[in-house]
Amino acid sequence: MKKGSQPTFEETAGRYIENAQLRWNIGHATRTIRDKRQLVVQELDDWEELREAGRQIKQKVMNSLDRYLLQLEKSVIKAGGVVHWATDAEDANRIITKLIKEKKETDVVKVKSITTDEIRLNRALENEGIHALETDLAELIVQLAGDEPSHILVPAIHKNRAEIRELFKDKLNLKELSDEPADLAEAARLYLRKNFLKANVGISGGNFAIAETGTVAVVESEGNGRMCTTLPEALITVLGIEKIVPEWKDLEVFMQLLPRSSTAERMNPYNTFWTGITEGDGPQEFHLVLLDNGRTNVLADETGRQTLHCIRCSACLNVCPVYERTGGHAYHSVYPGPIGAILTPQLRGLDDKSAASLPYASSLCGACYEVCPVKINIPEVLLHLRNRVVLHRKKEGGFRQKTDPVHLAMKFLARAFAKKSRYERLQKMGRTAQWFYEKDGAISNLPGELSKWTSIRDVKPVPDKTFREWWRER
Amino acid sequence: MNISLFITCFNDTLYPETGKAVVSILERLGHTVHFPMEQTCCGQMHYNTGYHEEIIPLVERFADQFENAEAVVSPSASCVGMIHEFYPKLAALSGSKVLQDRIDALIPKVHEFTMFLVNELKVEDVGAYYPHRVTYHSTCHSLRSLKIGDAPHRLLRNVKGIELVDLPGALECCGFGGTFALKNADTSAAMLGDKIRHIKETGAEVCTSADNSCLMHIGGALNRQRSGVKTVHMAEILNTTEEGAQV
């Protein structure tokens, strides 16, 4: 994708906000999961201690990521696996395509993995004549519809069951199908089952990789992940380099934090762990592709670094008042919501106008930070990135930057606030200038950028006397 | 006690009545209020929009004005949140160790008005009388940046004649977010629309909070819709007695 060829957040958010069906689907789904999460989190007396432990483990990993990565590589090789290093998406896709082609396969099965979505693996494979079948129910829905995921955990959150029924009837050639969730799941199950048994190569992401032992973990709800990681002869796992934990015992923390934060469950129904290969049991070939794709740039930023602590639970999406109204597609990234607003610009860089608009897609309400299981201070990173965006634009310079109304207003006001006499003159100017706009005690029609305010809100006129004038006369 | 008022540029210019109410309540409680005339703006709007380097002079200015105060009180939860959370970062950004030390020493003395009454002065009943149906909007900065707790509720519950009604979806943002309301006008409008709906559901005559910035946002829409609901800062409610507003 050409840099900056996607729209900014503010350019398309309105389009999604207006879609009543989408609003209802996402509002209903996020409210439900948000309330359930609250209940299972309240059960634990030590939730805050767990969050702090999760944060500290991740911080420890980031501080010595180079060392842990080498330790992981060594452990995986020792257990009979093969480790590949990919600097970017292209690199990773090339490695995976080559591995599948060597096995002369044209069809592979996939576990839901946002990291493979990030590198657009399915499209890259399709271009090489390889079909990757998504086996997670929601990912399958998105794939059959030719759509994009709109949520980290619930990729088809924007679709309701009536829409899914129509899709399945059409794409799976079913004459009769109800919109009951059980019937829809059964239809998918029958379709997927024969593909699981046929496939010789499985592709997965990973929730965690343990440096100490080389063990990789996938947690899921449907059992399709278990099938993909155990049935095929060969397994290829794509793992972002930040997914490492040092030791087995660290999982004690994350296996409590993750399910409660993501699906609002005490434990995931399926927790699959594998360490290299086991003779006569499961895949006899295991490839681990360690992906950078911008992550080391994030690591280099002292404030932004905490973004890499993310365990992809999506609790921040479910509490975000912005996400709840726009849905995931408005972010134009596989990582939507608050975490996407800080991760995407750091991964893609600020030359990408679409990504650079994301730190502004927040009212800074702070609900995301409150629920984050590893205590990523998302508002802090948002503000840090806004500053980086401003500095980046200043460096770019040019006519457009110099005449940007927001930039001019900020410069003007910073100057005015720096001196009492200028500040007081500005107060008087406001009072004089408003006579033109004030009508019956309200201002309802301001010009330029401010018209976005007065399109739905009145402005209270500046009163005759400021507080300081009253104080002086007192 | 000698209390220095940080009025904030916003209240100074647009909501002087809130400032007058704060002065009146503190004086009624037997304290002396000071108003350093050189104060201007905390720089929150700049900071939230990404302009950080520009407002280091405002941090210095704030320290100049208030570091000798016994206590600093401000009727704006978001400006106090800005000072507590981000002034240390800005002081660090300035590279001046002196400014960092000055800010570190000053911050514990800076209080949001309702928290100051309840937690510092230990006052929950200020003798107010306000015979109206009122709903309280807990602003995001009050809730999550300042951890305001139940200070406003304690004060409001002690107001005679008041009928307090819970606001549905109280923990949700009103969609203001400073320049967010302009930059992401569509999203802000959608959030505000839901907030207004909830306020109307309560049947309240008055929506109050510890911050005029959210109230300007909410009140702007209530006024445009001719809803008959008005927005009033908490200080003004607390300053109304059986003899009327005490200014």
C-alpha cells in the first residue's frame, strides 16, 4: 500500500457513524462485553496487583528484548523447530510462501491472527496461488464477505446474525439456514471440518512465546486453533517480537489477565501450548517467523515503548466512546480503537497521513487506561504522539503547514497567554468581536473552523465583565 | 487559611460567576482569598493538541504566580488535572532542573475546588439551598485524572431542597475533548448526542459538574435544542442559600 493513500480518521468517521445498523451492532456488542468484563474482573481481589505484575513483566522484556529474542531462538531450535527473522511484512510473506511452496501445497488452514492480517499474508499467498482458509468463525465471516476485520478480538462485530445468515446461504450454498447462532456455527463447522482434515500446513499467530523453553501459546474459544496447530504435518507461526515472556511462571499472570479482559471469561476454552516438535505427535515440522515490521522503532521511543506491552485483549476498544460510535473500519488499520490509535502511527510512521491522524481520534477520556490489563497509559502515549505529529509537520514546513489555521491559532494563543497585557487585550477583543455573531443571548453561527462547533452547539457570549475586572473593582 | 485562586482563562473570560461563587464560599468559611493578577492560562489546549514546547513559558508563569501560596484552588477539574499530570513532564522537557524542583514542590498545593472543600477543609455542608432537580455530570478528568471520588456528591447531598437524580451512562465522556470537538466533529457530535439524550431522560432542570468546559459543550447543545435544561457549575449551586446567590 502506498504511503498516505488511505483516508484520515476524520475524513471517513462520519460515514460509519451515520450507518444505523453498524452503530446498533457495535454499540450492543461492546456494551455487552464491557459489562461482562466488569463482573469477572470484580471477582478478583488482586486485580490491580495482577495488572502491575503484567506491566512489570512486559517492561522487563522490553528492556532486554535483544537478549530474550536470542534465548527464544536457541530454545526453539533445541526443541526441533526452525526460526526465521523477518524485518518487514514483505520479508515475512516471502519466507512463508517459500515454505509452503517447498511442500507443494496450494491450500492451508489458518488460526485467527491479527499479526498475519497486519502483514496482509492472505493476499500475498493468494498472489502466489495459495489459498489460506480462515478457520475462526468470525474471521471466516469476514473472509467470505471479502470484508476487513473491525475489531481485534471479534473481527465481525460489525455484522449481526441476519447478515451472517445471508452471507452463509450465498457463499456456502445452503438453501435452508436459520439465523440462530447454533445453526450458523454448525454450518461453519461442517464447512471447516473437511478442510482441517485435508490440510498439510497450518498457519498461526501466537499469544505468548516463552524464552526459557521455546514454547508458543495460542488461546482461543472455538477449538479451531487446536485443530490448526495439531492436525497438519507442518506448522508455521508468525510472532511479533514483542510477544515474548521470559519464563513459564510468567504465564500465571497473563492467563488470568487476558481471558478476563478480552472475552470476559475466567479461562479460555482452549489453551494450546507447543514446544518445538514431538515425534509421532502433532506437526513434524515447526517454523517460527519472528516479525519486526516497525516494532524496533516503537521500542526506540521511550514514551511510546509501552505500546509493545499490549497483549491484544481489546478491552480498550470495548470501553472507548469513539470506537463504540465509529467501529473499527474508520481507523483504516488492522489495529483499531485506542490501542490502534497509538500502535498504527508508530508502526507505519508519521509520513503516513492516515496513521498520523489516529492520535487525534480520541477525546482523551482515559477509559482505555483504566481497563488495560498491562497498564498501558494510552492517553499519555496519544499526547506524546500528537506532539511528535506537530514536530514532524513543523520539520516538513511548507506553505500548507505555515498557513494551517490550527497551527496559526496555537502560535497566536501561546503568545497571548505568555503576557498579561496581551491576554487581557484578547479578552476585550472577544467581547467586541462577538457583537456581529450574537443574537438573543447566544452565538449560533461562527465562521471557518469554528462552524464545526456551532453547527450543533450554541456558544455563550462573553459576559460584560471578566472575573479579573470584577476582582479589581471589588 | 490563605487561599490563592487559579481561576483559569476559560472561567475568567466566559464564566466569571463561577469564580465569584468560589470566592464567596471560601470567604464565608472564614478564609482569605488571593488572586495573583499575572495568571493567565494553564496551557491545556496546547498540550492536548500536541504543542508542548510552546507552553513551557506558561508553566514558568504558573510557578511564578503560585509557588508562595499556602494553597492553590481552581474550579476546573481538567486544568488541575493538566497541572498535576503534565506539568512535571513539561518541566522535564524544559531541561531546567530548577523548574522541575519548583513544580514538584508546588503541585501538592494545587487543588480542585470540590476536593479542596471535602478533603482539605473537611467541609461537606456549606449551607446551600437549591430547590431544583439536578443531575451531576462526572467529567472524565475529574474521574480518571484527579480521582475525584465522591467529593462532589458529598457536597451536593448536603444542599437543602435539592433533588439529585443519577445520570444514566454517567461514566461516559460528553465528547468535548478540547480541539477534538472541531477536529473530529462527527464523532464528538455522536457522543454529545447520547449524553444529551441521557440528561433529558433524567427530567432534570439543571446539569452540573466540577468543570465549565464540559458544561459549555453540553450546555451549548441543550441551548441549541431549546431543551429547557440549563448547565450550572457546582460552585454556583453551593453558593446559593435561602437568601439567593451570595455574591
